[in-house]
Amino acid sequence: MLRRVGRLGLVTNLGGCTVKRAIAWSMVGVLGVWGAATETVLASASASATATATATATATPIPVPVSTASASTPASKAVEAAVADAAVPPAAPAGALRVYTSAQGATQQMRVSTVDVPTAGHALTEKENSIFVNPQRRFQALLGIGGAITDSSAETFAKLPKQAQRQLLTAYYDPDKGIGYTLARTTIHSSDFSSGSYTYIKEGDAALKTFSVQHDAKYRIPMLRQAIAAAGGTLTTFASPWSAPAFMKDSNAMLKGGKLLPEYAQAWATYYTRFIAAYEKAGIPIWGISLQNEPMAVQTWESMLFSAEEERDFLKNHLGPTMAKAGYGDRKIIVWDHNRDMMVHRAHVIFDDPEASKYAWGMGFHWYETWAGFAPMVENVAAVAQAYPDKHLLLTEAAVEKFDPAKLQHWPNGERYGTAIINDLNHGAVGWTDWNILLDEHGGPNHVGNYCFAPVHANTRTGEVIYTPSYWYIGHFSKFIRPGAQRVSAASSRSNLATTAFVNSDGSLATVVMNATDVAIRYNLYVGDASSVLEIPAHAIQTVVLAQ
């Protein structure tokens, strides 16, 4: 019998929303109140010799995020206290499992229970569901997991009450009270997720004499600084350009594609180094850059095209040498930064050229290849990983498009994240970076109307902060699989469960199990030769942690 003790009540604060808006925002589910109710969530014991589990659950170590219309409300004070008092659950017995579960329709996400020490496994049958983990077989090390702080994220953040800002940063970046993001992406001047197009120089200034990041000092740089502090002082941050300034392009426009004019290649390469210098002077260490966001796409927003050969030549003849000459040779350069579909070809062209390859840390990729109606091409991630084992693969952007406020709590959005993260990690990715960490109630701001979902949305009229299923799904990885962790062999006996597993540097083993079916599934979790019996609800994700 597996029982959970502790239940988190939820209070929905609709503030001054109209009835129509209230329907759209009715599942913000946001106030955490520590309770003492007892809930039996799993029942029946296995007759086999495999360990059945008696689990004593505690409250989740992270606060359920809050919707705060006013910092003075009793509800917000209760959450503030919960954030301050939240702690890691009591240590489990040596060798015991701690199971964190988030499920569709649950009143509390990331519920935690402890499960008895695994025992010797039983004779398996074909009728059982099993997850097999072998910590002795190890693969790539994790760089980190996180999301992008764009102009839109920062502008929305600035409109929130100070208390809501603190809670958002804690929820994202605190490894104990939040989900412990360790990666951040940002943009080199504007993207579509800005309130308008801009650059860091005056138009026509090829000498970059007017270069200044003063535009970003109002919103983006302050939020990045606070995120770094919330993460404990270190946040691996990389930046990507969407387009060169208009005068440097053959189209004389930042929007709708166009190519870099050859005569401005050196000026554009220098622009990256000026950005790094300015941001680091402002207190934002830059770990790396990507050469160009989505270099094969003509978008209605800021975009610029590079063929594989053009990207290769710009890297080896301009960007790489310029970065090295400026003293940034240790900064990572990421190529491609586009969808999985064509990453193999781009890798062949760039990585097979020794002069270009020596400057490339690895390859970034996105998940939008499904735009043409086909399935995600995760096999291409593995193909590049196998062909170029000395290069690193990083998911650099993912977002659910076509924002609809009625679908803020649409559970399949979270499941899309869970599936993608598991598949990308299992196929060789060293990290995973979501797109905007925060957007407003319209899925923006976005100056060309490309409104999207984010894991967290804010109603800037009421101060409400809404945590969507995507937040929880990403958190099941980022909170428990830490930088430096090594992926280990993990496999499911059936397609109804997906899994990945990592060993952290402290020796703890984190196994993520996902069930996207309509029924609860009982399964054996084998770690080496020992096993436990667990159950995962329908449409749920679990992280099972085995402490060293």
C-alpha cells in the first residue's frame, strides 16, 4: 500500500477579471497552503518478491507558485511564508527511493513520497511494465536545463508586483525551493519577442562607434542579473542574433530574411564581441553565442539567411578569428540553431571542415520541424552525435505556438515538453533550453503578432502569475538532473512509458518516467538487479530519485 501524507490546497485568485476572462484563467491554481490531509493514491500490493512500497510523503520542497494581485493579501502572505519555510524533505532511508509525481487534474503537482529500499528483482513476465536502469553504462554529461530571458520576458516581469517577481525567480532558479534552472538564452538586440525592432548602433555605423546596450539596461539586463543571483551566482548564459542591422543586409531590412553583405562580414563579427564585452561589463557573464538563429527561415520578424557553406565560411574566416583576437576564444560558438530536420547536412558541411570545426563548440537545434506536418526528427540528433562525438548538441529553443488563453492548463502542452526532453537527451543532447520563461496574458509582447505559450504567464492587469503544465514537466528534469550529471542506460519494456536517467555528481540517480496514456500504469523499476514496484497515474510524469 502506497500512501501519501500531506496535501496542498489550491486557491484561484481571479482578481478583477471579467467572467469571460475568468473562464480563460480559471485554472491558474496558484496558492500553496500546507495541509495535513491524508490521501491514498496508490493501492494493491504485489504478490511477487519485488519490493512493494510503503511511502510516507512530505510536502513538496518547492512552493506551489502564486497568483498575486496584491502583495498585501492574506493569501500572498501565506505563500511568502511557505517560500521562506520550504525545505528539502527529510532524508530518506539509505537506498530508499523518493518519488515526485505531477499528474493531470491533481490538486498538487510534484507530490513527493518515499519508497522502501529496492530488493532483489523477481522473474519477469511479458505481461509487466518495466523500466530498466543500468548506472554502470554512462553517456554524455549534462550542461544544464533552462529557458530564455527575452525582451518580452523582461518587460512582463517588470510589470509584476515585487513579491511576484521574487517568487517567480525562486520558482525558476532556486534548486531547493524551485526547479533549479541552470541555463539561460538571450538575444543580441531585438527578436520577434521584443516590443519593436532595434539594434545597438545607429543605422549605417559600420565602425560600431555608437555601440551601446543601453536599450537593454531598462528591462533585460536587470532581470538577467536577478536570475543569476537567484540561481546562486552562476547561470550559463548564451546569446543569439536574429538579424544583422538592416544596412548590413542585401534586403536593407531586419525583417523577412535577407543575407549579410560580404563587405560587412567583419563588422558583424566584431558586433558579437562588442555585445559580449558590454554584457559582461553590465554583470552578465556570457558563456557562448550561437552564430545565427534559424538561418534557413524567412520569417515575418527579424531573420537572416546563411546557407551551410556561408555559415561555415563566416565562422572560419570572420567570427572564430575575431572572437579569438578579442580574447573570447574560450567562449562557445554554437552553429545551426535551427530545426532537427536539416541538422545532419549542416553538421557535415561545418564539422568536416577543420578550419571551421575548430571554432565550433557544437550545434544548437529547435523542435519546430513538425511545421510541415511530419513527426519530430529526433533520430537526426543521434545521427549527429554518433558522427561527431567530439561536438556537443544543445536544444536551444522550443515553444508551443498559437497562444490561446483558454489552453493555459492544456496538459498535452506539458506532455510535448516531457516527450521532447526525454527523446533529445536519450539521443545525445547535453542540455535543453526552453524559449521565453515568461510571457503576458496575450502570449507576448511580440511586435509581429507571433504569440506563443510559455511555462509561466502573467496577467499584467491584475498581477496574477500562472504556472502551466509545461513548467512542471520541465521541472521534473531541471530540478533533479543537475549540471555534470551523466546519462545512464535506461529503457522501458513497453511504449506506454518513456524514460531517461542520469547519475548526478553526488552519486544520486534520477530516473524520469512519463505516462501519456489514459490509464494508470503499474511498473517495475529495476536499478541494476534490484527493483521496486511503483505506479504512475494517467497523463503524469514522475522523477524517481535514489540517493547515494
